[in-house]
Amino acid sequence: MKTKTPPAFPRAADRPFWKTAGLEQMSPEQWESLCDGCGRCCLQKFKDGKTGKVTYTWVACHLLDVQACRCSAYGSRTTRVPDCLVLTPEQIPRLRWLPRTCAYRRLSEGKDLHAWHPLVSGDPESVHRAGISVRGKALSETDVHPEDVDFYAIGYRI
């Protein structure tokens, strides 16, 4: 009777970087590549002062290219939008408003990337085909009167 040989454990070189390195150990290039290009973090949000509950809207920062789901001025975004947040590994566990699908949040919580994530699928369009991105849903804040932003509140957690 033949016995099956158990599969060898993959060596670190055979595994993707996000499975072998913690967020704080990643190179700047690896860190940046975790962004799936969904654009959800660039949506305007309201935080209830009493409950702490965060409500997203479909209104995006004026720098977000809502078709490409990428910042149109990424290198200078914090100068042009002073409250734009630069994510760091230390902040991720505290940023409960990050979407549940966010790679930074998922890895921080010990979860793997979704199959539609471009690093897994090998296709930057997979996030859009999966319906995760804001493409076709978001409006630029330049197209919405500031007093009307709350009319674009999303009724569910993204």
C-alpha cells in the first residue's frame, strides 16, 4: 500500500510577501501595492459624536479620479487636502472606518487578501469587476453642493 507524502511547506520565497511579512516589515513598494484601488477610503464620511458610528457617502474627495479610482495628485495630496490621512502600520488597527475589504485592515486582522485583489488576481481591473470599487457609484465633491452631501449617505457599511 502506497502512502501519500505530505506536501512540503512552502518556503518564504514561494509565498507572496503579504503572507511572510507583517505590515511594519514591508518595503514602501510592497506597502503601496496593497492598495487595491477601490477608492472607498476617499469617500466622505460622517462620524456620530455620540455613538462613534461612521456613515459613508458616495461623495468622493475632489482629488479622486472616480473612474480610475486613484488619487489624481497622490504625491501632493496631503498638501492639497490637509486632512488626507497617510496610512501607517501603527494606525491601521485603530482606523475602524477602513472598509472591511481593505487589504491593510484585513492583514492587520490576520486575514488574507480577497481573490479579487489585484495582487492575487494579477489584474488591476478585478476589483472593479467584483463591484468593490467606487467606479460608477461615486461623485466628486466638486459636483455636489456641500449642504447636500448627507443626501448621498450609504445605508450600509462598506
